[in-house]
Amino acid sequence: QVQLAESGGGLVQAGESLKLSCLASGKTWTIGGMAWYRQTPGKERELVARITRGGVPREFGDFVKGRFTIRRDNTKNTVDLQMNNLTPEETAVYSCYARDQGLDYWGQGTQVTVSA
């Protein structure tokens, strides 16, 4: 079993930055790829960024346009998402995801609110 806990969400103004962190616990030594997703009410969940087991960023949502970075530290079991130049349209619940031996794991999510 893997548990994921997000932190770092909050309220920011448009144009500001925010850093989200995901801490994995439990059976962490077999975790493969990890990612951040986001979801707003009435919309489908969408990929924000994905990173490989070895810490290589692999995919970003089209909307990112170079503003976000994802980093992974396997010694600390963390995956961080640095988001810059946020817009109000990016207000959402951001969730951490991990793939472990064919199973999908999700965190509870952290709310990010961007005011105009």
C-alpha cells in the first residue's frame, strides 16, 4: 500500500507562484511514475505534469507552457510541483498520483485558489 499526502495549496493572486508537495509513505520503494493532476467542478480531471521513477519530467498539460516544473526526490519520497504565473482559471483541487505495481494511488488533494 502507498499513501500520498499533498501540501502547499492555498490562495494566491493572479501572476503569483505556488509550490505543491506530495509525500509518499508506505511501500514506497516500488513506486513507478508519479504525477500531479487537477480538477475543477464540472470538468474532467486533467494531467498537470508527470515524472518518471528516475526523476525525469515526461509530460506536461498543454496549458503549462513552460510555467511549471516537477521534481522528484526518491530519498525523501517527495514530488514537488512549482507553479508560476498562475491564472484564475487554474483554480482547482490538485492531486498527487502514483503508480505502483499495476495499481493507482491518489492523494486527497489540495485546493489551489487563484484570485483575479
